[in-house]
Amino acid sequence: MKELDSIQKRLLEEIADLHAIPEGAYNIRSNSESAGRRSTANIEITPKTDVAGLDIRIKAGTRRESVHIPVVMTQSGLKEQVYNDFYIGEGADVVIIAGCGIDNCGMADSEHDGIHRFYVGKNARVKYIEKHYGSGDGAGKRILNPGTEVYQEEGSTVEMEMAQIKGVDDTERTTTAELAAGAKLVVRERLMTHGNQRAISTYVVNLNGAGSSADVVSRSVARDNSYQRFDAKIIGNAPCNGHTECDSIIMDNGRILAVPGLEANDVDAALLHEAAIGKIAGEQLTKLMTLGLTEQEAEEQIISGFLK
Amino acid sequence: MLELKHISFDVEDGGQDREIIRDVSLTIPDGRLVVVTGPNGGGKSTLARLIMGIEKPTSGTIALNGEDITNLSITERARRGIGFAFQQPVRFKGLTVLDLLRLAAGRELNPAEACEYLAAVGLCARDYINREVNASLSGGELKRVEIATVLARGTALSVFDEPEAGIDLWSFQNLIEVFEGMRKNISDSAIMIISHQERILNIADEIVVLADGQVEKQGPKDEILPGLIGTAAAVAACRKAI
């Protein structure tokens, strides 16, 4: 494995809690090159030949294994588009940890557009964790545009945790999913924007099979002059259950647009959406202040609890 | 010891000043449980909020253990040892019962320690410790968590604003036991409860009757309580709590 510098190591810690080489299969991408890769008996990682990216094949029946595919960028002005395809075999049960950290100290924009496609076999279970983080005080922007496509076969379960808490200037995140009978998708998105950041998050979930279900929940905080748009659409094409929720705290001069959408094309599609935007309640601050916290400490506790 | 001297509090109401608290002087000595009662709208909750610093008096001074705290913020008063249980506790999305107890204690609590506080308010700790303090908690559960946060603080002066409001009769029995327990371990701290429940008045060392923003009566329980029974200032639990 290539030696990483201290900034790269710090980014890895932020996005993947990695302090050393991870257990199991991994690929670490650093400034557009692979800084280390390992396949295991059940999980094969191969680089694509036509475009940048990886094919990750997980054998049927693989249990309790993990794949780490973090990306770090520290070179200002770097722009890349990366395609990672995951083929998850029938009945497998795996954890996939992705994430991207950009440190940009320079004048030029740095951008990573990661397109992840998941082909999830029958009855397989996938837990997908993705963290995005930016740092560095250069004028160049840190831009992340993740595209996620999920194709779930019968009875499969996908649980996605996606978090972007700090430092990403501009993000357009698009997630689409197609679910067959009995498949289940759970999404938990956590987002905080500050400064002049902009974040747009779009979901289109098609519930195509009988008994399929989706639960897409976003919690976000918009501070300073930042802007967020949450656009979640669930389409019920069969007897199914869909729920989408967007819950936001707005602060300072932040702006938030929540656009929950439901489309039912089957009389037995049960779909529900909830959306709420509001500032931190004064009584919440007062309560924590009576416990001895300052107003600022109270605010931090409320936000970090909300985004937990 | 808490000393209120000539406290008045006015609010503007339709362009006119209205006096909510009028020239109240009151001492809450250490080692005493004082219950403040009186009719609704008499200024009881306002008095409690003035003590915590949530409201600032129009005139008068408040001193805690000899120090003038009249101009101190809520945070500074909390750090000097005043604890406050709200009549209508607020909910938090994301913060768990354990988070709140840790913040109250001002230190890391292990689950066993946190459980002690919850057990003291009659909650089965294992079921609650990781629950979010959100809309999934009932009014009674929330109220007990609120009281547990004051217990966890271990303050020199603990103020409870109508702790019985919004809880069921069964919880109310437990609540009396909680306060009896606190009374037993009071040592050099003091407790002030805003309540018109007869059973809470019954465990008081002293009773203060606040009506129309003024102290109407004040004295040891045995002197004051008999005159209150049957009035709005001392309601039997079965009439009020059901």
C-alpha cells in the first residue's frame, strides 16, 4: 500500500473511521489513483478498463463481510468521475463503507462525482454507509456529486446511511431505486450545510413488486447562508408501503426547500410523506441552559442530537 | 439559601402594565422543603421562572447563599446550583434520555448511574435509557424524565413547577414517594415545589400561599395547611389528577 500523508490519513478517519488498513476487502482511492486494494475469497475487487472505477463482486451467501472503498482528494483542481458497480450475490449479508473526503487548500475547484450502482440479489442484505467531508481553506470549492442506483431483487434489504456534515461546498446527490417483490429499502440521510454551501438531494424510489417497502428519512440543518433542496419521490406500482420524511432545522439566513412526492399506481399502494422545517425551539435552548449549558453549547447539543 | 427581596414583575398587556408579582419577599432556607400554592393565575409559575432567571424581575433582588444573582443568566444560575423542572417539559428529536441525564449531571454517566435516577422516578430504566426524548414519550413519561434530570443535577436549590400536572394518578403516587425520598436526603440543599396538591402540601416543611401576585400566607405546614383544605390551594389528588 502506498504511504498516505497526514491530511489523507485525517480524511480517512473522518469518512470511514479508518486508522489503519481495514479488515476485509478494500480499495483506497487517493488523488485519482489506487493507494491500496485487497480482494478476499468472497469479495473480488477489479478495476474497470473502460472508465475510472471498480467492479465489486460479492459471492452468493457471503456472510458478515465488509468492503471499504474510501476516496480522498488533497490535490487542488482535481476533477474525476468514478463508476463503482456492486454485484451482490443471492443471500449475501455485507456491509459496504464508502465515503469521500476532499481537502482543498488551493484556488481551483476539486470535484468527485461517484456513481455507485448496486445490483442486489435475492434475499441479500446490504448495509451501505457513506460519509462526505470537506476541509481546507482554499478558495477552490469542494464539490461532491454522488449518484446512487439501487436495483433490488425479491426479498432483498438495503439500508443506507448517508451523511454530509461539514465542509462540502456544493453537492447534488441523486439516488434512484427499483424494488422487486418483498424488497425493502431504508435510507437515513443526515445533512448539514454552512457558509454559502448548496446541497440538493433527490430520491426516486420505484416500488415495483408486491410487498416491497421504502422508508426514506432525511434530517438536515441549514446554517449561515446555505441552501438545501430535498426532493423525495416514492412511486408505488404494486401493493407496497412507502414513507418519506424530511425534517429540517433552519438557522441564520439558511434556505430549505422540501419537495416530498408520492405517486400511487396501484390501489393497494400505501404511501405517506411528512415534511417539517423550523428553527430550534426557544424552550429547548432554555431547558438545556437550566442544566448549565451556555446558549451556544445548547445549540450544539440540539443539532448534534438531531443529526445523530 | 435563597432570598427574594421586594420582587416585582410587570408585563405589558394591551398597552398597560400588569403586575404579575407584587413586592414578594421570601426566604427558602437550606434543609427545607417549601411548597408554594395558591389559586391559578396567582403568579406561582412566574415566581419559579424568576428564580431560575427565565424571567427577570422589574424590581427587587434575588440572592443565592448570600450572592446577588438578580442579573445572572439562566446558565450562570444553573452553574451556581439552581435546578428547575418545567411544568411542560420540552421534547428533543435525537437526544436520548441518557444524553439528557449526562448533560444534567455535567459528566459522563455510566448506564447504571443513569438507571438510578430513572428508577427513582419510577421508570424502568432499561426500557427508557436509549429512548429519544421525542413525541414517542407520553406526557407522564416526559414529566418523570424531567424530574430525573433535576435529580441528576444534585443542585443546592431544586425548583419544581407543578410536577403533578399532566400525569396520571398512578404516577402521582410514585411522585409523592420521589419527593419524600428527596426530603429525606435534603441535607443542606433546599426544595421548592409549586403545587396545589394536598398530598404534596402535606410533605412540606413550609407552605407559602401566593395569590394575586402577593404572599397571602406563609408559615410551617401545620399552621397553614388546615386553613387551605377544601380550597383551590389544596386539592385532593382524586379530584385533580383523574
